[in-house]
Amino acid sequence: MRFNNKQKSLSSLLFAGLFATSAHAQSNLNLQPTFQNDGGKNIVFFSTIGGASHYNWVLNIGDELGSRGHNVTFLTSDEDMRFGSPYKHVQTVSTGPGTEWDPAELFTDELKEISTNRPGEFMAMVFDLMFNNYERDYLFTRQFFIDNKIDVALCDHFADACVDVATNLSIPYIVTAAMDVTKDTAAPYINNDIATLNFPTTEYQPFISRFKGQFIDPIKNLKAALPAIKKMNARKIAIGFDAKLEDPSTKWQHSIKLSNTVFGYTPARPLGPMAEFVGPIIPKHYKPLTPDLEAYLNAHERVAYVAFGHAATPSEKDIVLILSGLLESIERGDLDGFVWATVHAAGRFPDSITTSSGHVYSVKDMFDHVNPHAHMVKWAPQTAILHHPSTALFVTHGGLGSWYESMYSGTRLVVFPFFGDQHGNGFTVEVNKLGGVLKNEYSVQEAVDLFRKVLVDETGEIADGVKRMQALTQIYSRHGVIRGADIVEEVAYTNKNGRLPHRESADHRMSYIKSHNLDLYGALALLVSFALLVVAFIAQTGYRLIFKPSSTDKIKKL
């Protein structure tokens, strides 16, 4: 009995010892990073034009960096300071009044034609908006960087002032963009130049269009944009910056290009070491439905949501086409209602719409919420609407932010593109069976047929495509912010004199001939040529020895 008690005591001691040793061993296995022991970094994000699609995803990264102990500042215009308010770890500072422009006046049918067919002229117009306050922004930002000892700058791809200041002060910077439009993400079959985005790849692009895009359009676009570029360079030189006439890819070649995208939204291809895809970053918190909207959606089963972002504004002709198509779809039973976020377009609606059935609809009744099928609002809580089970269709301009939100919620799309990447996005939506594209030259009947095709989805291809894209979006949006913050910290802690040697591929330190092995091919060509000459010489000599008449034969012939 005593032996048993001693045995139990010994077993208990052994167990306790093993447990303590195991616990001690487990605590020793927890690695702790030390790179931040010297303190956080001073990080700034500069962007004054572009709106939510340019700001929000970067601010999400900034908020994560702030929570890690870094000092993060958002530099933007007076009008856009509101975008920074939801992010408690980001301080927002104004650079001054922003560029004054009215989307309702700017985005006309003429501009849509220019952006589609004359992208060089369109870019020249965009330059005027981008650089309107360049001198003020450059001087303000330069002083801010100096006073606050900025370690890393995140510069929107429209923010030349930020890039120029960082370059001038030898501060490492990251270029942020929703799209991937630099040579770091280029390939022979990829159209990722800002002026050739209508076809994301050459896979479905006709030969003539490919030929023009490769050889003719670049010259035309450069010719159209060159006066604006030269004018801008002269302004830069006037304030002391050594401006050069170079394309953005060359200017940004030593900086990481951070894009809010992922393969699926952009075509797959090899990426360079200075390109990073961290998207789709989608804000996880969103505004709820208003009581009126919630009541309206709860009372319907198949609702179309119509919204074109904060800038794109449909013309009256566009509105008549879309509104007529929606109303006739309701008459056919494909839809039972729609919500339209009018934003800047309220003044462009007609007084009434007459459908092919002869029914006349008062637009005033729609705005007054008298019509039970229509619900007009100036601004709408988009994410909340897309996640409501009654929302069956999203009629959108095709901006990336809206595309991401629709796929996250699993909502089918009809894209009505206006400018920029929206045409290419619409093309991808159609090819990947996520919805369809509504063109402004369509008839009302064609619009109705398109709505029906997407909603009914007789083959089930659209439902399957949206389901797969929903999974892709939800998977990659989980850690996009964390990955983006990691990349910013990488630049902050590993740069050497503003550059990232570990990311610069060896070809940048070699001649073109050596990096492409042209010297080896040249040597091989010489060796082969020499070998062929030797073989030819031997063959010729042998032929002469074998077939050359001997002196005896010559005497006999005589």
C-alpha cells in the first residue's frame, strides 16, 4: 500500500515535471519580430483626386499600419478629408481646396466618344484635372515631408506632386493604383496601357485593332497628349524640380507598384518583382439600409440596383434607354422594381417614359416614391443594397470598386461603361459569364433582352461564374489589407537609399545583350558558321581529290 502511494506520488511528480517542461518548451517556440524595436515609421498617403476607388483601400492599409505603431497621415484636399474620418489610426491633413469640377458638366456624350476613340485627347483633359494645383501641392508636400521626417510615401498614380517630392528628397515611395498599368505587369498579349484598355488581352482582339493598338494609336495618343505633358514639365522646372520627358513606368522603375486587384479581375500573366497585387480590398464595415430602402426591398423580390459611381454621369439619352429597359422588364415580369442612385444625374431625367406597350410613366412619381416599382435616391448605401436578398441585378458603370462589391455579394452585373478601364472591365464581365454589357447604341428592346438574358440565365453559366468569382473575391479580400501593410513595412525597413536592391532583378545591372543571352547566341552562331565552313572545306577538298583527273589519265586522253 505504501509502495502504491509512493508510486502515485512519483508519477504525479513526473507528470508535473513533464507538463512544466512542455509548457516551458512551448513558450520558447514563440518567435517575436524585432525589426520594429527602434520604433514605428512616419508614413504618408497622398491623393487629392479620384474618390473612393483611389482612397479607401489604401486608407484600410494605412489604418492597419497605424494599429501596428506607425504614424500614418492622409494628405488630401479639403473636399475629400471626409474619406479619412472612418480610420481612427490615420490622421487626415488638408493640402487646400481641391480642383473644382462638375461631373454632370464634364461627363457628356462627347466625352464618352473621346475617351473611347481618342484616348490621347482624353488623357490631356485628365492632366488638367490632375495637375491643377501642382505647384501648391508640391511645395506643401515637400515641407510636410521635411517637417514630419517622412520615411515612406504612398503616392496615388495620379499624384505626380507626391512622386516628385519623394524623388527630390530621396524618400522611398510606393505607387498605388486600382489598375495595373505599368511595364512591370506587361506582356505581349496584355493591353494594360491606359489608352488600350478596351480589350484587356489580345485573345479576342481583331487583327486590325491589334495592329492599330501596337503601331498607330501610341503615336496618335502621344501626339495628342504631348503638349499637355510639355506644359506640365515647364511648370515643374519653374519651381525647381528637374523634370524629364519620360513615361511613368521609367519614372517609377525603382518603386513598388501596389495594385488593388487579383488575377480574375485582371488577366493572368507573369509579374515583375516591383509589382504587387493585394486586392480586392473591400471595406468590411458599411452603412446600413435606411428605413425607407429596407421597407422597399423587403416588399419586392427581384430588384435591379442602378448606380454609376460618384463621377460617371449618364446623359438623358442614356437614362431613357436604361429606364425604358427597366420598366419594360418589370412589365414582362423579369423584375418587380428598381433602386436608382441618381447622384449628379437627377436634372437629366425626362418628364415621362412611354414603353412599347403604350404605358406612360411619370418620372416625378418615381422621385416622389409614388410609383411602387421605382425608388429614386441621390446617394445609396451600395453594399447594404447589394447584400439584400431581393437585389437580383446591378446596373453599373463597371468601376473596380463596384465590381468587387457586387462579386463579394454574388450579384449579377450589367455594365454600362463610360470611360477608362470600364470598357475593359465590361468585356471581362461578359467573357467570364458574370453578366453582360449594355452599349449606349442599343435599342430599348436590346436592353430588355439583355436584362432578361442575365436574370433568367437559362444555361446557368452566369450563376456558376458569379459563384466562383464570389469565392475568389471573399478569399483574397480576407488578408489583402495585412499583405498591403506588410509590403509598406518591407519598403520602410529594407530600403537602401530609397531603393530595394533585393527586388531589383539582375538584368537591371547587366547590358541588354548579356541579360538576354544575345552574346551566347552570337557565339553559337559563330561556332556553327565556323563548323559549317570547315565541313564545306573538307567536302570540297575531298571532292577534288576523288574526282580530279590524274596526270596519267590526262596523258591517255592525249
